[in-house]
Amino acid sequence: MIIEGNPIQKEAMDAFHKGDRTEGLRLQEEFAATFRREYREKDHCPCQKACRYHGNCKECVAIHRAHQEHVPNCMRPLINKKLKSLSELTEHTIANEIEPPKEILRKEFQK
């Protein structure tokens, strides 16, 4: 199952945007039901960072909402994609002003 950019969930959002709430909710539940079945026993978390909350979205998101300092790692690609299009307005010159932090990755992602 694909989570990021899932076609069923995208279709649900199209329905919502067209004002068809009933169809949007039906498709959204189809996605959620498939997710629940498929990931009951599997790791669904794309985060590569070594963290005791890996795979526990509820607690992870609550922690980030509480400290409000940054977003969960799993949300970074989505947000970065949106920011990249804004960065095009200045020919991505913001990249010259940014140095990413050194993060400790989970063992399977360490080089």
C-alpha cells in the first residue's frame, strides 16, 4: 500500500473539493480501512531518525504539537515539497543560508 500520494485518498480530496462530502468520506474510509488492515503488523513509519516514538504517530504528533518547535520527520518531505515551490520565487537562494542539522538515524539508515 502506498501512503504518500495515495490515489484513493487523492480521489477523496477531489470529491471534497467538488462538494461531494459523502463520496469523499466513503473514499477516505476506504483508504483508512486498507491502512488499518495492511499496517496492523507492519512498520508504516517513514521516519529514518532514531526515536523511541517510531511508528507511534499519536504520541509523536502530540509531542510536536506540544513543543511547537518543528514538525515530525515524516511530514518533512510533504512540507519541503510545498516550500520548494515558494523557494523558486528567489531562485532557491535560501539554500545558501541553510545548514541542516546532523541527526542520528536508525541503524538501518546509517552509512
